[in-house]
Amino acid sequence: MNHSIAILLLVPAAAWAQPANSPPDPDAAAGGGAAFRPYCTPCHGVRGEGGRGPDLTRGVYATGDKDADLFRTIANGVPGTEMPGFAADLRDEDITRIVAFLRSIARHEVAGIPGDRAKGEKLFWEKGGCGACHVVGVRGGRMGPDLTRIGPQRSLQYLRDAVLAPSKDILPGYATITVIRRDGTKLVGVERGYDNFSAQLMDVAGNYYSFLKSEVRSAARETRSLMTDQYGRLFTPAEIDDLLAYLVSLRGAEAAR
């Protein structure tokens, strides 16, 4: 659900005037949970433990941890991310209740993620070869999603699934495109554009191609990932934990060092 910037900015200035974080009121939190379910569970899960969106029970928020920051994020969304704004769909009091709900489920457990971040970084760039397709900061390839800020953007379980079963959830714009030219040659790559008339893709070498469907034998889009599903065999369980510890640590500024 996308909203125009004009709509997203129609949030009263008083909404930002919360001076401090208030202890969650049980009644407000209960009402916030009811509002949370239809709007937030598709990305954050029924219990807020994450999925395609961050795990909100960790009490760590990429856009600020004050009540006003959370209100603003819910109302306006986060530009450049998959987080939309809900100012046009929710009343101010409903957003405030959702903030109370988030406070009530936050455990603030920043520790407890197994694995060694430094070892995971080495595995990412060397044994796993992940940097061939993924960029972190200014280093790496562009075929797969940018992982520079993946830590606060995805839950630990989502990241584990993405490593071990990459076709389980395909992000928009990262499907597999297969084009067969009229001479019979085949090109396979990651989607860069696809509609009724054309197909654009990037192959594993980073080459970009664009075709009109009328000029090729076939062009098909598949909901599967080109990422290997063999990391469960390549890495030991301890190495998977190390890799995940590194991915969870990627928060933007740190990764660009």
C-alpha cells in the first residue's frame, strides 16, 4: 500500500510533540495490537517478531527509539525502503496505540544472537562468495539486494531462511528472467524490468540486457532465486551462525568503514 507524500505529511504537528517515552498503557497496547494486525503483520509477523520486516520485539529501531520517532515512522513510512506510511489509513490515536503496543512487546535483547561477526564477515567475502552479487557499503556486486543496512531491515529468522532457502520469499524486482532469442540462445538473469511488451535482466557477469518480447522467441519470469540453495551444505551450522551474526550487524555506517 503506497501513499503520496502529500497524504503522508498530513499529520498534525502535535503528534510529534511527545516529549519522552511513556510506559505503555495496557489498554492502549491492547488497542494497538488490534490495529497492528491488519496493517503490520504481513511484514513484521503476528507477534512482531519479523519476517520481511524487522523483528520489533528486539526494541531496536533504525529510525529512532523515541515515541515520536515511532509515530513518525508509522505515519510517514521510511523513504527508500519497503516501509509505507499509514497516515491516510489510521487515525492519530490508533498510531499512538500501535506505539504503545510496540513498547509492550519490546524485550530489548540486543545480545543472544549466536555466532562470531568477524568470522562471518570473512565467510561472506571469501568462502561464501556473497560479495559477487551483494553490495555492502561501497564493496560488492549489484545483482542481488543491497545488504548495507540489512541488519535492522530483516529479522534473524528471515535472514536464516534467505541464506538456506533463497526462493522462499522473492523480493519484488529480483525474480528470475529467462529469455530465448530467435536463434535459440538462452539468457538467464535477475529481473530489472518486466511488462507485457519487454523484459530487462542482469546476468551473473553483471551485464544488462533489454528485449522487446516481439523480437525474441520467449521471455518468462519465474518466482525463484538465482542464488544457490547449497549454503546449508557449504557451511557448517556454526558458520551459518557466524554469517548471520555478520548480516545482523550491518547497519549502514558501520558497513561502509
